[in-house]
Amino acid sequence: MRALTLVLPALLMLGLAACQREGPAERAGRNLDKAGQSVRDAVDPPKGPVERLGRSVDRAVN
């Protein structure tokens, strides 16, 4: 039981460390998101400075 208590947290930390590498599909998805945002800005531009600020905050957070 004690061995399980020591091994389980180590395995969880190893699993979390593996999540930081970004694959090609994730990069492609991010590029598609950016392209979609650019199209949205071209079709429906922000109407004022507050809306522009809101969209830039959305991009920074997401």
C-alpha cells in the first residue's frame, strides 16, 4: 500500500509533463482559429474601441 502511495503521484506528474508538447494537429487547429477570427473581423469589424479591446482580450485568453 505504501508503494502505491509513492508511485501514483509520480505517474500523475509524468502524465502532466507529457501534455506540454504540441503536435502538428494542434498547431493546424490554432492556425484555422486565427484564420476564422480574421474572416470574422473582415466581415463584421469591431464597431468601437471597447469591442476591439474585448476581441483582443478574447484572443489573448483563448
